[in-house]
Amino acid sequence: MDPPAEAGAAILTLDEARTRSALVGSIAYAVELDLADGPDHFRSTTTITFTAAEAGAATFVDFAPGELLEVTLNGRPLTIPPVGHRVPISGLATSNSLRIVGRCPFRNDGVGLHRFQDPTDGFTYCYSHFEPFDAHRVFACFDQPDCKGPITLSVRAPAGWTVIGNSRLIAPPAPDADAELAWWRFRPTPPISTYVSAVAAGPFHSVADEHRGLPLGLHCRRSLAPHLDSEELLTVTKQGLDFFPALFGHPYPFDRYDQVFVPEFNAGAMENAGCVTIAEGYLFRGRVTDLEREDRADTLLHEMAHMWFGDLVTLRWWEDLWLNESFATLLALLACTRATRFRDRWLDFASWTQALARQADQRPTTHPVVAVVPDIETVPLNLDRITYEKGCSVLRQLLALLGEEAFAAGLKRYIARHRFGNAELGDFLAALGAAAGRDLTAWSRVWLQTSGVTTLRVDTGSGPVTAVLDQVVVRQARTGPEGPLLPHRISLGLYHDTADGLCLRRQVPVDVAGALTPVPELRGEPRPALLLPNDGALTYAKVRLDPASLEVAEDRLADLADPLARTLVWETLRDMLRDAELPIRRYVALVERHGVGESEPRVLLPLLRNLVTAVERFSAPEHAAGLRRRVAGMAQRALTGASPGGDLQLAWTRIAISLAGEGTGARWLGELLDGGSTLPDLPMDVELRWSIVTRLGALGDEGVDERVDAELRRDPGDIGRRHAAAARAACPTAAAKAEAWAAASEDPGCPVATARAILRGFQQAEQETWLAPYAERYLAGLEPMWRSRDLEMALTFAAEAFPRHLIDPALVDRLEAALGSDRLASPLRRVLVEGQDDCRRALRARACDAAAGAGAD
């Protein structure tokens, strides 16, 4: 297998990392970055002081400059040439001082030190992103998480800029000999890992505040200053800074807290110590729902949780990446529901977090939560839904198992024991187990070291339905590959008819073990109208309703009084849809019957988030066009009846736009753009306008070029340009597709963010004729792209250009042939295997829809 060209001659392995961390210690970095050294590069000077366990030993330092200028060890110049990103050093003393100088390139792929020039005003911004193994693109270091040390940063940059690091400034910026430049010198950090060190620089718009003596900062580029809603952002920040110290039993561990919104970011956010970087998409340029604000709050709190769990105590190696991310996800949920106004976050957990985990866990590429990570190249393979969403779901089950009091006590013990150091999964489980008085070895073995999901259903007997329950059994079955049945702590919810609808009468805790778990305490209980397994979403499992409950759910889902119960039933129905147990037309009929009148946005919005994709992928070809028109009409009726200016109106409007068809639908879109038609209290803001233009492009609107040009005059910056490129790529013409493909796959100067936008516009349902020729070009171009382009670009192309709308057996066969190549890199193989699995699932769902016949409604 050939690594990407950027990877160099050596990939850091776990064995090498362990050997190096055993040799070096007492590490400290002094890093000097000259961002004014040139337009395409910066000068990096690093002095590393460290001890060596063995005098005379040899090791290596990670550094990937464009030009290596100097290597000096204990005053002795070294002339050994670097090997890839490694600088070999030998003849170590017990105490060492190593100075390395180089010129490093600025990048446009979101890793290392990313440089961005705002086309709106010409201002330039830089920011770093180092996880998991990119700090050495900016400064020389032992680039592995268990080589922690304090970092003292100095930065030379234009005097009018703001420079942000991991700590406070020692003093205000000092003028340079060149009066147009200045030096920013920062205090030494506490011991941190290289991957959470950071620098951001540019003429930012900044908002300063403080909380209980801690300096706070919000920063974004100047052209987005009107969208920095600092009041809400700071409110959530302060609420988190009150919640987490009490939870962890440890004060905030750094001396300031900055949140920097950065352009062209590959991630949602990154937990750099005291200097969190966040994607600009969280600065809302148009009307958004409250759920989207809740999602943003969750992201802010996720990164804040990492200040303790990840930065203060850091994983030793990347097999515990899941714990780092899953636990921050769970803690953000707790913080949202208990410290902010977003008290219903568990609804999103049930409809999004657990659903994504179940989907990933049924793929051929699923893996245990605790993954094997033999080298640094394997890490990106595990930045997935198993690491984040399944891990969080499993930890939620552990919380239910241990109880919150023991869970919190164990967490405090863990932080106190390992602060400013590194720890492993065993350390975490030992702390929780000691606090709860239990051995978690067996729990860890079945939940963390196996893959796959099980299905839970309640059996109330096969005899005649009686007024009271007789024998109630929870049945558990394995879904997919062979594996163990899991222990679950669940609640059975018994919902009865009341004047207020179907309401919870009793919730019965059950410890599920094995294939059959009797529930004798329910014998003689009045039979509920609906019996809901996993009420409260305590465990991680697929759920199926008993026949009587399913019949009631389909008939009276809207009568369920509890929003979380409605969400869980909807998720069961959607899972049945994905598993080809429920035809898409029957599912849409349920949305028409129970979804249109749903008044709780946090129940409806996740449902709608998946509806368009389900219609596009799971409709039998002979039904697809009619079903799209049906859902578009449903959305039009719903948005008309929704409260003006509310979240439901906006959500239904987005559905109506995305499914608008030719003729009447296209005319409606044009009238919305031109002002001939309006929606009460819903202004056509910049993001809605771009969604309309893109849809008109996909419909082949003859005036789309003029419309794109007009929107670009309204929105001339880089975000508008990416929207424009996507809208043009959406057009159903050979020329439009060819131009888009060339820009995204062949132009080496195309930023990753732009390529991603183009490919998402390029991929349009109902355009199979135009997309079909690119399936072979995609497969033929994967390996050359992997060998010749940077890792982020290669992975973006592999994921976004996959021919997901060509759902037919021929694609399955072509993918099978491509997977036969022994030269296919592991990340590319994974993309193809998952895409093939999605195609097979869609084919099964389409067959289910076709077999349902005319009675599916």
C-alpha cells in the first residue's frame, strides 16, 4: 500500500512512540514563529529541553519544514539529513537542549498552519490544527500525546493583528525593529500534548469578557463580525465554566479561555488547550432553528469538557481516542440539560447520537469501541461514528448502571490522580469501579471489545389479548455478525389512555441478560395501550415494538404525551425503514398523519433531517417521482399552517425547497427569490437564497447563471463563492458536471473546503444520467489521488465523490471489482465498502417499497 505523498518516509508506530516516551522526559518547548518571513511560508525556531534515560542514546524529533536550516544539539551542529518528517538525533546527554530552525509552508487544507485570505476585504488569517499528528508541520517536537511538556510561544506578525495562543501574554505586544511588525510573547503553558497546542493570528474582530476572574475571548474574521452573537456564546461559555469544575472536582486548568471561529475548517471544532478553534458554520448568517443553536451549544460544551478530559488528563495513545471523544460528548449532553436553557438535549441523543451509532455498527466496517491503532496512519480510520456516537451511547449505559453519584465520584478520582499527565482506559475504569464498588472488567469486555448491536423486543405472549399482562419477556437477538448478547439496564414504559393522551403510567427497570429476560413484576399489570422498550433511551440497542404496540403507535403516535417517547417510536420506525421492514410510502404516510401536526420542534426536526434522504434512496424507481411530489406538497401545506417565523415553518420551508420540482415548484422558488411570493415573518436571508438558487440549478433553470451572479453580488466573500460553485455544479448539463469535476479533482490549488462544496453540489438525486459517466472516473482516480495529493484532499474526494445516487446492482459489482485490488489504501477501501453496503441497503428498501404495491399508503 502506498501512503499519501505527504506522509514522508516513515509513519510513527505505537512501538516507536512507546520507546521514545520511555527514553525522553522533562520536556519543555520554546517555540518562535515568524509569520512575516514570507508570503508562502513562515520561519519556525524551536528549542526543546529534555532529559534522556540513557546517555549516548539516539532518537528522533518530528519536523516537516519546507527547508531545514539548522539542527543544534547541546551546542553541537548536526548534519544528519532528515528522513521524511523525522530529524534523527544521536549522542544524547542525560540533559539536552536541541535547537531546530526551518521554513515551513502555509497550507490550505486545514492542517498544520492554515492560511486564508478573505476575498471580501483582503485581510489574512492563520490558524493551526494539529490533531492527531500535525504539530510537527509547524514546530519541531516529539509529536505524540504522552510526550507532554510546557510550551512557551513567541510570534512575530503584523502589528495590527491579534495573536492567540494557549496562554496569556507576558506583556502587551512588543514592537519589532520593523515598526509594522510586533512580537507576541506568551506565558509557559502547563504540561500539554503537542496536538492540543495552538496559534491563531490575524486582524480578528474580538470580544473580550471575564468569568470569575478568568479572561474570555471570542474571535472571528472582521467580515463575519455582524454574525458573532457574543451574548449567547458567552452565556453558554460561562454556564459551562460553572458546571464542569464542580463535576470534575478541579478548577479550570488554564489561564484563559478563547474561542476562535476559523474559515475553511475540516472539523466542527478542536479542543486546543485554552484556545478552542470552531468552524465558521456556527456563526449563523441566516435564520436557524433553536435546535441548531442547541447543536452549537453542545459543540461548545463538548470542547470545554476536553479542557479537563483530554487536555488536563490526556490519552496515552490513540486507541483511547474513543474515550476522549465519547466522554466529552456525554458530558456536553449533561451540561446542556443541567446548566443551559437547552434542557431537552436527550431528545437529540435518542434521535441522532444513538441512531448514527446503530447505523455505523451494522456496517461491514464496524469495529470494537476500543480499536487497535498500531500506527498514526490508522487514527483517521477511527474518527467515526463508533468512536463518537457509539462510545457515548455505551457510556450512557454505564452511567445508568453505576448511578450518577458513583459515576461522578469516580470521575473526580480519575482527574485527581492523573492531572497534567496521561492515562489509559484501565485507569478510567478502575477509578469508576472503585467509586461504585464494582469490577468493570466483564462490562468492558462485552461492551468495548466487541462490535455490533443487539435488538430488544418485549413479548407479551401469543395467546388472546387479555385485559392484564400475563408473561412478559424481554427478548434479545444479535443483529448482523455473530457476537455476544449484551447486558442492558433498561426501563419498560407502560403507556395508558388518559384524558391527556397516551401517558406513562409506570416505568419498570429491567436488567436484561441473555436471550430471554422474564419480567415477573408485570404479571397481573393492566395491559398498557403501548409498551415501550428502552423508555428513556438508557441503553444502546435496536428496538422493535410488540405487534399490538406497533399497531397503536402507527394509529396514535401523535397522542403520546412525552416528546422523548414520541422520538423513540419515530426512531424505531425509521430503523424499520432502513432494515426494509417498512416501505417508504407507508413511512411517509405516517409522517403525513403524525408529523405534520407535531408541535415540538425537537421531535420533528430530526425526523425531517432524514426525510429527504430516505425518499431519495428508499423509493422504488416507479414510485420515486410521485413520492417526491407528495412530500413536497406535504411540506408546502405544513409550512403554510406553521406559526409564522417559527422553527417549524423554517424546517418545512427547507424541505419544500429541496424537493421542489419542475414547473409549479420552480416557479414558486423563483417567486421567493424575486419577492413575488413571501412567507410570513420568514425573510429570504442569504442562506435560504443560496439553497433556492442551488435547487433551481439542479432543476436546469435556464437563468441560473444570472441568478448565481446576482447572489454573488449580494454575498461576494469566500462563503458565497463556495455556494456559487456548488449551485453551478448542480446543473444537469455535461459541461457543468465536467467543469465541477475538474475543479474538485484536478486543480491542486483548490482548497479542501471549496472542493467539498463543489462535490456536494455535483451530487444531485434525479441526475443519474449525468452522474453515471463519473463512476468509473471516480474509481480510476482514487489511487492516483491518494498518491499525489495531501491526506485531507484525498479523503475528501473519496467520501464526497462516491457515486451515491447510482443505486443499482451494477454499482455493487463495480465496487466489488475495485475492492479486489491489493493496492487499495485502507481508508479508500473503507469508503468503498461502506458505500457498497449503503447501496445494498437502499436496494433492499426499494424492493420492499416495490413489493408493498398500491396498498403501502
